[in-house]
Amino acid sequence: MKFIRNFILKFDLQPTIAEYLTIIINVLFIAAICIVANFITKKVVIRIISHIVRNNKYQWDNMLLEQKVFHKLSHFVPAIIIYHFASNFPTYQGFFEKSAIAYLIIVGLWVINSLLNAINDIYQTYEISKEKPIKGYIQVSKMVVIILGFILVIANLMGESPFILLSGIGALSAVFLLVFKDALLGLVAGIQLAANDMVRVGDWIEMPKYGADGDIIEISLNTVKVQNFDKTITMVPSYALISDSFKNWRGMQTSGGRRIKRALFIDKNSISFCTDEMIEKYKSIHYLTDYINTREREIAEFNSMNDINRSNPVNGRALTNIGVFRAYISNYLRNHPGINQNMSLMVRQLAPTENGLPLEIYAFTNDVRWAVYETVQSDIFDHLFAIAQEFGLRLFQNPSGHDLKGIVEGTNRDTIVREMDN
């Protein structure tokens, strides 16, 4: 500063003009040093660091590079230079030093933010991240760091100790609780969700209250992001998973089986005892041969032992078409390649309704994928709908327009025939 002032005074300029020129030249000189230092840092040092990071065997440092942690560190250099040369401006030294320190704190917050993002990215490369996500804790850390950094900036500009500002925060605690209510609730919920292993990234959950029905793709401090099966995104508050009820399908996905629970409605008027012709016909069905032979032998022994008169079918025991059909379905499922044979499997009758007798299939597929599950279920019921009539059974459905049209046409034909006869 003195050297530049003495050099300018050699030109016989007025002291005031010389003072302004000295300040301007100093500012330009410091600005030039900052630009050169920043250029060297970014174009030379950062490139060397990037080359080293990309060519070593470690992967975690690549995350630091992707989050531009090293690039943001380079912003410290101009602030340090300005702080160092602040003494060249005695009148404005305090202002420049405080401004430089405030800038250093802000850049430090920027770097810490990127560093925390990099830590989260590194953590997500491990399988445990799906079970124990830390994004919520990262967000809490960011919030704490930003609040502390804000306090340090204010304290630096005011020239006061940051502890004085911290002591006044107690009086604002109620305001902070109100402002950060969702964040605090989310933090508590995140801890409970992680501790109880209630949800993980990749879980399929259903939460009708929030219109969520799909896979969890992200768990953060305040929200859980769910991608629905129609590819829409639903944001569910984290604390809602603690306070409200929801269904998690993870148990089904990990069990290796997905439940089929659907009924065929049988017209009750089509249920009857099996005739000899029907029994002979059933014996030729692959899945029924052994069953029919065994049941015939058991029934004959029972009726003979109890001296039952079989001239009336009401007496004794006999096969029914609905019972044979139920046995066929059971054997069919036990031999189906898409059914999990290690889980519950049964064919049962439910209480009769006005729509007929429900014959329910309760079984599990051996593949939990949605498309495969639906294909297996559809194939099974395609087959059962087609063969029900082979057992003399009718499936119930409400009359359609085609049925009513047939009745009307039949009535009209009968009327025409009668008129012609007359």
C-alpha cells in the first residue's frame, strides 16, 4: 500500500486523487491475485485431484467428486486472500475482514452440505441402506449446521460472541417448535420406522387415506415418496406411517408365495348325486381316477357294513358332482407348476348366497411378481370355467341382455306356432 502510494506521488498528483488511485490499484491488484489463485486452483489443482480420484481403486471418493466437494473448497482461496490483504485498507479493514469471514462461513456451509450429500450417496451403495436409510438424519444434520452457520455469520457481522445469540434462542424455542414442527415429527417418526423396521426402500405399501399404492422409492426426513403402479408419485408424511394404519406387502414378497382367494359360484339347482354313467366318465379323468376308485371302495364298504338299502339315493353315502368337482380342483392345484405346494392349499364351500354356492379356491402361487401371479390365476380359472359343465354343474351369473333376448324370441316363436296351428 505504501509502495503504491509513494510511486503515485512521484507524478505530482493531489494527495486526495493519489489516495483514491492507491485504493483502486490495490483493489485491482487483490482482485487479480484472487482471479489467478482461483484459476490455478480450479484448472490445475482440481484437475490433478480429479485425475487421482478417477484412477484409484476406491469408489467412495468418486461420490465426493460428483457432489463437487473439491470444486467448492476452491472458493476458500479468494476469501483467504481478501482477509489477508484487508490490512491494506485501514479505514475499511474491519468491514473487509468481517465480510471475508462471513463468506468463509457460507462457503463452509456449502461444502458441508455437499459432503453430507456425498456421505448419503456412499451409504446408498451398500445393501443396508435399503433397510436403514439415513437421508432423514442427513437432513437433520444439514438443518443443525445451517442454523449454527447462520448464528456464526450474524455474530461475526455484529462483532459479538455467538454464545450470546445462543443464549437468546431459549426464548425463541416455542417459535422454533412451531416452524420446525414437521421436521421434528419426521425425525421422531424416522427413528421409530428405522428402529422397528417398519418400512424400507423398495417395499410395496398401501395407504388408501393418502392414495398410496406402490413401491417406496425414497425415505426422507419429512416425507416418504411412493411410486404408485400407475407411475404417479404420492408423498406421504413420515409421521403418518406412525400415526395411521397402512399395509406393507414385504412379508408376501419375502415369503415366496402370493395368495389366490377367489370363488366360483355354482348354480345350486345343478348339484346332484352321481349316476353310474357319470362315475365311469369321471374315472377317465387323469386327476380323478385314484380318487374315484378309493371313494367307491370306501362308500361300498360303509353301506355294506351298515346294511343300507341303496334303492333310494337318500340312504347311505354317495358321490355328488359338486364333491367330485371339488376333489378335481384340489388335485389339479396340487399338480399345477405355478402353485406353491409348501403353503396353504384348499378348496372349500362358503355359505350359500342368492348368487349360488361359492366354491372358493385358497392357494398361493410360487412367484410373487404381479404379472406372473395374474397369469397363473387367470389360467387356473380359465380351465375351471371351461370344465365345470363336464361335471354337470352350471356356473351362476345374472341374466344378460342376450339371455333376455333369447327368452323374448322363444316366446314370440311359441306364439307364432300356436297361431299357425289355430
